[in-house]
Amino acid sequence: MIQTVRRLVPKLTAVAATLLMMGAAGPTEAAPRGKDGPRPNPVDPAVVAAFDRMGAYVAGLAGFELATTYAFDVVARNGQTVTVDGAGQYLVRRPDRLAATVTNDLFARTYVYDGKTLVIASPSERYYARVPARPTIRDMLAGAAAEHAIEIPAADLFDLGTPNAPTKGITSAFRVGTATIAGEAAEHFAFRSKDRDWEVWIRAGDKPVPLRFTLIDRAQPAAPRYTVTLGWTERTDIPDTAFVFSPRPDQTPVAILRLGRKQGSN
């Protein structure tokens, strides 16, 4: 069973990261009550506006360093839910530089993008892959997913402040209250879509970055949860060398096939 979990977790991590930003909403018990009991919570325009303000701020950051800690549920064959913990480190320089290392209890991956190519490596293994990439971070992420099934965790952060932001399709949005995340004051909001609930904690003040996201996938009977906490450092001094991949002497390149292309084809 552990081998099955190991095979599934890299894909599940990417899926969870993708789902993280894809519309959903908060707990029904927090919804206002009418005379006949709980009723669906409508979409509060002020909450959507707060989310859009956050997205615009993040999209406007020229460069930043991001430290993440996360936990996600994996449903084993016997139906039992187990939790996997992990962490990530990201360096971002818009519009065309990204370096990330993501580790958890089961695997580790390094991603390096220099505006022309994307490198995917496993620090504990003796191989890496290099594929041509599109000329901006957001386009690179979309192309890597569509053409090579490469899903980089937290990719949806780069949809914030764009027409692909996750405010479409929500059926509920409300303010939960205030909170403190890693010592920082935050506003807590909850959203719901057809089969997902998600929450976001946005830093209070004039630098409204997301400090935490939580997603619950109600489409699955076990309702697995994904939670990520984000620590932000705004930077304008990230050098080009941060986006150069240098393989170890024992690492060799391997090919990653483009989707729909058979091995040996041109």
C-alpha cells in the first residue's frame, strides 16, 4: 500500500496545489441562520473585492521569496486517510524567472526556469530533465502542464490578479473574522463552489498577500484536506545565478516525452 501511496502522492500534491486556487467556500455552520434554520450563504461582494485586491497586489510584485509549509491528505486503498507534511522554497523574478524546491515525507523535486527552459530534478536521485519552456512564468506553467503533465505546486498563485483568478463559479463567499498567522494579523475569508470548500487568510494592511490557504474536496467521500501556509519576502535583488541549474557530477539528463508523442518519434 505504501508503494501505491508513493506513486500517487506527486500527482496528488500537484492536483491539490492546482485545486487550491480553483473556487470553493467556507463551512456551512458559519453561514447566517434564518427563521427556518441555516440557509446558503450568498456571495458577499466585499469578500470578492478583498480577494481581488489581494490578487492585484501579488500580481504586481516584481520579485519575491516564498517559504511554504503544507499538509495534504491521501486516501489509501482501504479508505483510510493519511496526512503527508511538506515544505517549499520559491524564488520568483517576474516575468520570466522561477526556482522552486518542494519536499515532503515521500518525495522531493527541484524546478528551475530561466525564461527559455525548465529543469526538473530530484535532489535524491541521479537524473534530471530539461524541456523547452514558454517565455513567461505563467505561460511556462500552463505549457508544462498541458504538454508534459508537469504540475508545479503553487502554480495557481500566478493566476492571481488575472482573468483566470478563482472567483468564477463560487456559490458562497463570506468573512469569517480575524486571525494571526505566524505572528501576522490576517483577515479570514471562506468560499464555496460546486464540490469544494476553501479558505484564505489575507495579511491585514497595505500588503495583502495570502498567508494561508485550506481546501476541502467534497467530491471525494473522505473529503481530503490540503493546507498551505506561506511566508513572503519581497525582493528586487535576486540575481540571474539563482535561476541556473548545475547538475551534480553523478546526475545525467533524461528525456521527458511531450504528451501525445511516442518514444522515438520526431
